[in-house]
Amino acid sequence: MYKKLCLLLLSSVALLPASQAQLLKKLGDAASSAVSKTSGSNVTQSEAGSAIKEALSKGVANGIASLNKKDGFFGSEIYKLLLPPDAVKIGNTLRSVGLGSQVDKAILSINRAAESAVGSAAPIFVDAIKEMSITDALKLISGGNNAATEYFKGKTTDKLKAAFSPVVKGSLDSTSATKYYGDIVTTYNKLPTTFNKVNPDLQDYVTGMAVNALFDQIAKEEANIRANPTARTTDLLKKVFSK
């Protein structure tokens, strides 16, 4: 079972940098750490706890792998980031006066920043998986389709945002998103028709959207494991979730 889980996580992140793949591999190690060797058809508490951790590990690995790559956000109909809600008027106004290319550059660079930022999630989830108690895990086994994901939201959202924020800032700068976004805000504020100057917080917006996208991916993976027997790719997942 250990080998299967490690192979699963490694195959999920084959396109990620080596250091990131190593972090994601730790998810598998954390998920496996509490497994007890038992016999018979009954599911033990230890097995139940390990199964939910394994399911979360799989969801995290797949979620990060699908988003932390080129077009993980920009090429997605679901996760593509547009301008912050408070800046939609800016985009519409600039497009109406023939400055749509500036808006498009800002949107592309914003999505590239989000794609980069998601890669910082792995160590936070490693810690959260290790800290999960058997009691917590047992409750999640019998919960709804996204019970484990909601648990993780409560445990990791603040930490994720704190970790993402500086990464997002660096990504916004390195992809020129800060420059392009600043350009369209400045251009908009200089228009004679603009009476209320605006400057929405881009860093906070991208951080929040990146965290939300990651949790959405994890929730989909969890629901699939619960509902679809073919998604239970290890003996432990098959044994526990079939119950």
C-alpha cells in the first residue's frame, strides 16, 4: 500500500519541479504514518483515520498538479481569473475606448501569478494531515461528500492565505501583473469621465481566488473517491470507503 500511494502522488506531480514533488511525496508519508496492520473485513479506527488522510493526500496532490502549471488557471473555464470585482468597471471602460490589449495583458499576468502561487500549498497540507486526530478522521469518514475538504478549510485557510500572499506578490511582480494592473488603474483614473478613483487590492484578490480554486479541486477529488469505486486506487481506500 505504501508503494502504491507514493507512486500515485509522484505520477500526479510529474510536471512539477523536483523540490515541489518531494513536498507532495511527504503527503503520502503523512497519510501512511498511522496505518496499523490488521486482518479481517472490519475497519479499524486506525484504518479509517489513515484512509481519510490518504484521500486528502490524493486530492491535494492532484489539485496542486492541475493548477500549478501553465494555463492551470488561465486555460480553465472554471478557474480563470478576471479582474477583481471592484475593477470590472475599469476593464469595461478601457475596452470601450480601445485599450482592451492593456486589460488582456493584466488578466494574463494575474493568472500566471495564481498558477505560480498554488505551488506553495504542499507543506501546509503536510502539517495539517499530520495534526489530524483519529477522532476527527472518523467523523469525516461518515460525513458528506466534501466533509474532509471543509475540515481542511477550517484548519488551513488562514495558513494558506498567509503562505500564498508573499508568493502571490512575488509572482505578480515577476509576471509584470503589478505593472500591467497598475497601468490600467492609472489610465482609468486619468480619464476625464472618472470621478471616483479606484485601486482594488490585487494581491488579496489573487490570494483568495487561488486558495478557493485549490479547495474546489480537493472537494471534487474527495467526492469522486466517495462515490466512484474506480477512484479508490489503493487497498485501504477500497476497504474503508466501500463500507
